[in-house]
Amino acid sequence: MKVPFINEAEVPQAKIVLYLLNPEHRAGRSKARFFSGHGYAAEHWEEMAEALRTHGRKNEVAKQETTPLGVRLVVEGPLALRDGVVAEIRSVWFIESGERVARLVTAYPLRQRKRI
């Protein structure tokens, strides 16, 4: 199964700029170090948003969890990063109850990277 309606998925600017690419964020600093180290920048946050949508489009949902608020979808698989490195990434998406479009929760690397 893939993330439904992934082409319409919400990837908020704040999630990218203030969390995934923010070296000052307590929980996001290691993610920022990883993604920034591979060429992503807050000024071009849309590029990273599209890369994460592509990740959700190309890879299968590895885990699905229903909660009282909606459905949490975990996607794992390779992502070609901006600098040409291919990394195993986990992206987490959430579909609120009554909605059909997913919203990005987080993304982070899983394993060692390989050059293409």
C-alpha cells in the first residue's frame, strides 16, 4: 500500500524550515544536520517537500496504526538526496479522521548511505 493521495499530501513549510532543517531545534537538530549536509536548505524548502512526497510515492507503507485521531502511516525506503547520495529514509504521515489527504509528521535517515 502507498500513502493515499500522496500528490496532494501536505508538507508544511514550517515543518521543513522550523523542524527538519533547523539546527537549533531540540528534537530536529540531528535531522537538520543530515538533510542540510546533503544539500537541502530552508530557502528552497519546497525542493525538500517534493523529495519527501516522492519518497511517499515510490515506497510502500511499512506500518499503519489507527489512533482515535486518525491513521499514522510509516513509509521506509530509499530516497535520492539532493547531492546524489541514496539513503534509507523513514517518513511518517498522518491522515486525520474524516480527511483523505496525509500530512507529513517527520522524516529521518535509517541506515548507511550509498553513492549512486
